[in-house]
Amino acid sequence: MIRINLLPFRAARKKENLRRQVSIYILSLILLTLGLFYFNFTLGDKISRLETNIDDSKKQIAAYEKITKEIEEIKQKLAIFRKKIEVIKNLDQNRKVPVQLLDTMTRMVIPKRLWFTSFESTGGKVNITGIAFDNKTVADFMINLEASKLFKSVNLISVKQGTGKEGTGGAANLKTFQVSCVN
């Protein structure tokens, strides 16, 4: 019988298989390491781009916040200016009212028979205190006020007997009166 020695061939085949497996293992490790480095590099690049975008966005937000604050300040100043303009308009519209009121009152006074001692105008109400020679003069004054259509109502608050100033040749009996008028 012939004998064939296959041992060296099997051992060589085992060595070849072992060498192939080790080289596949090492190659796999190298490819895995390269893949991880590539993945790490791409993620790092994405992170740096996103951080740059975030920084740019923060700068834009800061610029917009500054602009927003300026706009708010301008709005506040504009509101103040509008209020001032409204006050000026009101003053301009109402500046003639006291002059017209005093002018009307001077026309309503009965000359040399009625005098004002105080005159107060608040809002739509006018209070007049004065001195007159008699009750008829006070009544005529009130009729004149009602006829002027400047007031909706004219009310007599009081009429009192008073004495005039001495040194005018004797004491005159005068009437002190209070009248309230409503616009």
C-alpha cells in the first residue's frame, strides 16, 4: 500500500487559513477605524457648521433686539409727542373760551348798578359773586345770562342785604348775591 503524507499540506492550509483570517481581521479593524475617523470627521464638521450658524443667529438676534429696543424707545417718544400735540390742540381750542366768557360777562353786567367781587370758572360751571343796588338789577343780570345762550341753566344761590362803603356821602343799601351757571 501506498501511503501519502497529507500532514504538511493540512498544516500549510491551516497556516494559510489562519493568515487569511488574521489579515481579514486586521483589514476589518483598519476599515472600521477609518470608517469611525470619517464619521467622527463628518460629525465634527457638522457640529462646527451648526455652532457657526448658532453664533451667527445669536449675533442677528442681538442686532434685532437692539433694533427692537430702539423701536420701543421711538414708540414711547412718539406717544409722548402725540400727547403733547393733543394738549397743544386742546389748549389752542380752549384758549379763546375764557376770553369769550369774560367778554360775555362784561356785556351782561348792568353798568353802574352791578359789580363782580369774585368770578370762578371750573369745567362747565361758573360761580359769580357780586354786589348790586337792588334785587331787580340781580334779576335783570340773570335774565341777560339766560338770554346769552352761553349757559344751560342760571341759578340764584343767595341774595343778602349788605351795607355799602362809607365815605361816599352816606351808607347805601346794597345786595350781595351769588349766581351759579352751568354750560
